[in-house]
Amino acid sequence: MIEPVKRDPIHPGQESVWDYPRPPRVEHTGEHITIELDGVTVADTRDVVRVLETSHPPVYYLPRSAFTPGVLHSTPGHSYCEYKGAAEYLSVGSRPRAAWCYPTPSTGYESLVDRVAIYPGAMDRCTVDGETVRAQDGDFYGGWITDKIVGPFKGAAGTTGW
């Protein structure tokens, strides 16, 4: 028998990933996002949407136009999300497969068109409103963990069945 997940306590101003929906919800946010790579800011924007899915920290999607010209490059590989559709991978500078996008997302996820999600662990630093992000465990998920978000989070060893 699988034990139920023990949720982390929620304090004022925090949100639990266990209150996020499935299928995932996309929401626009005015949060200030920066991404740094090799000592240079390669993206800086408040034009952000985030995807919220049960047991996962938020994934932030930035418009392609927020990135330094020439820093994003198509790279081999695809994956498929049962909700969002077919994803393509991108290199960011010299970091292969450090980002992904949904060129033609499924119905309900159209706001992801022309937006890019970054694996924060592949960058030197990502911030949300000035706070440095911690990357979600695992090599498949791209969640952004801040002090505002509580788990536990899918991705670590032993969480496959969640």
C-alpha cells in the first residue's frame, strides 16, 4: 500500500504544490524573472506565465523576446505532455537541452506559444522577484522553488509513483 504524501506545513504568504490542480493550470503573473548564464543576464522580464501542477513547483514560461538575441538554439529531442502536447528542446548558450517550448500546444495551453521554459539547475542563477530559485530535483522536471512554495515536491528519489 502506498502511504499518503505528508504535506509540508504552509505559513502565511506560502502556497502548497498539493493545492495545485491536475490537469495543470496556466496563469499570468507580474513577477520579475531574471536568468543569468556565464556571468551575463540572458533574460529579464515581467511578461511571465507559470504552469501549476499537483506535486510540482511552478514552471515559468518567458517570451522568446525576453532572451538575449541568439542565446536560444534548437536542439534535437522531443517529449510529450499529456496535457500540453509536444515539446521541443532548446540549448541556452552553450548549455544543451536547458530549455523547452510548446510550438503548438494543446487546447487550453495556447498562452504557451512563443514562450520558453528554462531548467533553473542548468543556469548560473534564476530569480523570482529577486529571490534566487532552487531547482526541482530530477533531470526531467523544471520546477522553480522559492520560499513561497512548499512541498514535498515530485522529482526526488522515491517520488516516481506520486
